[in-house]
Amino acid sequence: MKLFKRAITLSVFLLASMTSVVSANQAPNFSFKDVDGQHHQFSEYRGKWVIVNYWATYCGPCVAELPALNSVAKRFKDKVVVLGMEAGETPASELKQFAEQRNLAYPIVPTQDSTMFALGLIYGVPTTYIINPQGRVVDTHMGAISAAQLQNYIRSNKRPSVADKNENCLTGVC
């Protein structure tokens, strides 16, 4: 009986692992509020590159990369959305002032349960997730990221693979 229970437990674990691997590349839809209290849905950004940057106000490398993120947000505003997901639990009022002092041109999102692990585990800040216009996570970058690194993704204009097209096909005529 113990062997049977272990086999069932192992099977469930393996099935759960395989399911998460299959869907791991697709970014989930989640909701959040920015520092101004505006509600957002992650799905609103489909069709654009989305740069989700987890950072903290007290993190030196995080603050150092803000100009690069701001530059990309301004330069590619028609193709890219940058989301600054603050992970240091700074109060929203302080965070808003911090963003205004630095003239950040992209949404700043205070720490929220809905955002903290929406795209995966965060082992430290800064951590940046790059999501393509089809809604797939194409890379995760730990550490400070440069404008040049971000521009390489945006300018790549990579077409979705056949697997992407098939998976996103709801009508069966793709």
C-alpha cells in the first residue's frame, strides 16, 4: 500500500511539473494598481513588448538601471510597455514621490500580492522579465539591465514560432 501511495504521489507531482513547464512561457493575466490607484490588467498590453522590472528603492543597481528603463519607455512608447514592479514594500506615497523626482515615464506599481510572483519566482532585485507581443516570456534577466540589452529584444522583431501560432489559435483555422 505504501508503494501505491508513493507511486500516486510521484505521478501527481510529475504531472503538475509537466503542466507548469508547458504553460511556463505564457505570461498569465493578473490585475494590479499603480501608484496613482489606477487598475490595470496584464492582458491590456498584448500586442506590445512588455518589460516587467522588479526593483526596490533601496537597491543601488535597481536605481542605477532606472534611466535605461525610462529611456526605452520613452523611445519605444508605441511598441513597448515598461512596468516598474516595486518589490521593497515602499509605501505608495513615498514611491510616487520617488518616481516623480526621477521623471519616470512608465507605470510604477507598489508591492502587491497579485504582482510579486505573477511571472515566476524572484530571487533578488533587480529582476526583469521580457514578454513578447504574443504574451510569451522570452527571457528573465537578474541584475541591472541596460537600454542596449532591452533594445536588442525590441528590435529583433522575432516572429512567433509555429508552436506559438498553434497554441494561440482558438478557431482551428490558423
